[in-house]
Amino acid sequence: MSLNFELLASDSQARRGRIHTSRGSIETPVFMPVGTRGAVIHLDQRDYEQLEIEVVLGNTYHLMLRPGAQIIEDLGGLHSFVSWDGHMLTDSGGFQVMSLNDNVKIDDDGVTFTSIYDGSKLRFTPEDAVSTQQQIGADIQMALDVCPALPASEDVVIKAMERTHEWAARAKAAHNKPGQSLFGIVQGGIDPALRTKSAKHLASLDMSGYGIGGLSVGESHVQMMPALSATTIELPEDRPRYLMGVGDPARIVDAIGVGVDMFDCVLPTRLARHGTVLTSSGKLNLRNAKHARDDEPLDPSNPMSNSFSRAYLRHLMQVKEPTAARIATMHNLWFLMDLVKQARRAIEDGTYESFRLEVLETWL
């Protein structure tokens, strides 16, 4: 196994850990920004260093279509291609295959879909997802899964879960790249019993780590938590647990509280591009007219933005100056990086529950 998880401290179910890989180590809990096409929008690799980002996600669907997995491999793999030596994780591409195509066809063997770039028909199997991600060359790759949007019927959720289990086993059999880890993905909708079943099955496959998929896809926070709790309790304690697609502070701190180690989401960067920033007092909409003469910084404690006034950043947003989105993106990502750092310290100090409740007062 090219990855191992070291538990450094715990506070009830919350875990403070360190993931060791062939590239180095990752402190957990960790938030991982999404660099869909090889870069986090508006940022470059020098910004990653400034923000102390430990892992960046690449999107397999987009990268395999443009520029193509073979080109990335020929140019030395994803790290060389993007000129960054930090950790990288690629998703399986399955979520985009299903969410970006109206006529996607799923069968037991794989998925048939249409490229959003040129309209060509493509076939994608669990083995294809593995071989494509091995070519791309991230440190961690995800097995192909089926992620039903919620709400969905029980039959749909069960079928998606069963296919995900079968595809995870096929992915593990196909994976053979030294230095790259393969994570399976737990499914089961919001039914705790199905989540328990799925987590137990995936744990039996003895994978390097475990993604938790199919949550934050339409269900409420209240609906998500029992399903998530039922999942983490069944996953191995010596493997990382990765809640996929979650980036709002309330869900992050609640998920850490039940034993999640890793998070990713486009939320902070998408909000930033539309003028909304995350602060210690909650969300702040820079497009609001009340900030036209506001000389206060977005958040005094945030070094990525505290030298700019709200009035100035609002002006840049109003005139569609790209600098505004860049500053707001740096601000939002620093906020979430700082949030998980605070969570680590609280777990180490044995004060995680009070920290969680304090965050929820603002964000729930």
C-alpha cells in the first residue's frame, strides 16, 4: 500500500491525523480545493504555496477529454504538467459523466456518454477510469462509482450502490501503479442501513482509503448526518475517510465530529466568483449596495484580503474586474484552510465539541 494513515489525536469521534504517501505527508482534517482543468480558477501554483494548500483535485472527466490523458502522461504526469509538487487527487470522472450528459447510459459494465467538447460518443468502464487516472498520475485516484441525485427511489439507490461495489472490486483488480493510491467510494443515499452495508462491503475490499459519495447532492444537513455517522463508524480506523463535495463550514465541522478526515468542494471558489465571501461572521455579499462606502476589510484576520476595503472589492465586482474574483477566491480558500487548522488544534486540545458548536452558531 502506497499510503498509510497515522492517528495523532482524537476527541470523541473527531480525528487529528497525518496521511503518509510516497510524495510526503498531509495533515488532517484537510480541505482540498478543486482544480477542475488543472488549475483552481483564478489561481496558480504560487498561490497554492501561499495558502499552504496540501492537496489539489483534478477532474478526470475534463482532463481526459482536454488535453487528454496521453498528452499529460507524455509531458511527465499531472504534477509536471501543472508545475506543482504538492499532493494531487483525481476523481473518477463518473459524477461529471452522469451530471453533464442528458442521454448517459449506465449498465453493469460501465457508462456510455457524449463528450461536452465535441459531441463524440465515449465508453467508460471501471478499468478505463483506473487506466486513465494512472496516465494522469495523481497521488490518489478514485474508483468509478454511480452517484444518484437525491431524492431518488430506494430501487435506484440500491442499484447504484451495488454497481459501485462491483466497480470498486474491478478497479482494485485493475490498479497497478506504484506510488498511487486507490480509494473506493461508499454509496447508499440517506438510508443509514444502506450506508452501513456499503461501508462494510467497501472496507472488506481493503482499499487505501474511502470516499463517501452521494451526499450533499440535494438532501438537507439534518438528513445527511445520520447517513454519514452510519458510514464512518464502519470504515477502518487506519484509513483516511473522505467526504466528497462538501465545503460549507457547518457540514465540515459536523462531519469532522463523526470522524471524517478529508473534504473537497467547488463552493468557496464558485461563491468568490459571484461576489460572496466567507467570514467569521458568516457569508458576506460584496454586491450589496451597503458596502459601496464600507472601508472595513472583508475579515480583519484574513491575510489574503485584509489590506483591501469592502468598498474597493465591491467596485471591482461591479465593473467586472477579474482581480476581485481572484482576491475573493484567495480569501475564501484561506478561510477554509484556517477552519480545518482550528479543528486540528481543537482535537489536540480536547475542545472539539465546543469549537464545533461555536462554528455552528454562525453557519447552521
